[in-house]
Amino acid sequence: VVLPQLVASFGVGQAVNTSPDKSLIFIISAISLAISGFIWFFVKED
């Protein structure tokens, strides 16, 4: 559980550090939120 999170955090950190425009973090956040919201539509309660 921890290793994938560390790899993802490192990857996002590297992308933001190398990007001259720091608004990239907002784009990454928006995409992640949209994917999460979409996947929640498939959650069913029994």
C-alpha cells in the first residue's frame, strides 16, 4: 500500500518540479477528482 503511494507522489513531485508553470498541480488534481467521481457512479450498495 505504501510503495505505490510513494512512487505516485515522487512522480507527481517530479512533474511539478520540472514544469515551468506550477498550475500543473491543479490540472493533475482536477483529473484525479474527475476520475474518482466517475468511478463512484459504479459503486453499488447491497
